[in-house]
Amino acid sequence: MAHKKILKVGLDSAAPFPMHSDYNSEKFEGFEVDLLKAITEQLGLEIQYEVSLWSTILEQLFKGELDLICSAVTVTPSRQHILEFSNPYLYFRLCAVINQQDTLNDLNDFKNKSIGVREATVAERYVMDQFPANNIVYAVTNKELYRKLQAGKIDILVDDSPIAGGFLQKNKKLKIGMFLPKTDSSYAVAMKKGDVKLKAQFNEVIALLKENGTYQSIYKKWFSDSQL
């Protein structure tokens, strides 16, 4: 019997739930877990997950230590220079999360506020561009970031809307204050530059899963009432 080709798939150690939970927790699950399972089953491929720090994961892929990353990777022009991306599998926006009692009407309300972001993310880039005068507070993990907001150590946190939605399901003391203008973004599967055959296969299967309804049922399961 021929062995199935094994794909080494990189995961962010600071799990961006509901995209995926912590790999080492009792229950490893999430939107990307279900989606990748459906894709690789179609292609007859096996998955071997490897957990990495977000700060090094893209470099590991670039060096060829991983075959792909399916872990809330936002497609950006600079990343497209060094990596291949599948067609997007989720569209979303950046949002500002605040405590329930606070309000945000527009970007002027960010004045003099301390803003929390995770390192090396698109949210960080956005905050640095839009609010260079603000006090920016960094966190390595999502958990740490949301904890800082709840403890009042920061006024606002900026994050991808799917991840914010996942945290807010479990945390009723926080809310999305606003979606940030002109931040339409998408997640896609990141692969090594030049891995065009695998990319074409993935794109074909993503299209098929959207045609046959599999994609929609996975989407509904994880984002039934979240706004992205």
C-alpha cells in the first residue's frame, strides 16, 4: 500500500480560537481544523501538526521546515513576496475591543488611549500607521492581550474580528466597540514560495467544498452568530 504524503502544518502556539484551539489541549478543534481535514481528505494527504511561536512561524515556512501554515494567516503584499497563498477561506475586518461600559464612535475616540496588540500581526501594523502617537502595549498571546484589557491595563485592543468574536463568546465583560474602516482582510493557507502545484490543488478543493456545501456547514458551525 502506498503511504499517504504527510504535510507538516504549522500552528500558532497562541491558539487563535475559533480558528483553532490549543493543539495540546484536551480538545483540538476549530474552523481551520475542520476545513483542513476536509481539504486533505479530498487530496488523500495526511497532516502532521507542529506548534510554533507566531514570531518565527512564517520564517520556518520560508525555510522549508514546514509545508504550510493554516493558522489565521492574513494575506498581505509583503507576505505574498516570500510565500505562496491559497485563495482566501475567510474574509474579515480588524476591530477594536473595549470594556462593556466604554464607547467608541469613531477613530477620534482613540486619542490618548493606550492600545494593545499582538506582536508581528497586521493589527500591530495598522495601529502603528494610524495611531503613531498612542501608547502601544504589546502582548505575545491573545489570552494575555484580552486579560490586559479586562484588568484595565489598556483601554482598547485591536484584533482580527474572528478571533475577537471567539474571545467575546467566553467573555461578556468585553465587546466590539467598532470595526475599523478600510481593513478588509482575508485568511488563506500559506505555503512555500514556488509550491504552485499544492496551491492549485488546494484552490481546486476549496472551490469544490464551497460548491458542495461542506464549506458552508463548517462556517455555520463556528461562526453562527459572529460578525466578521
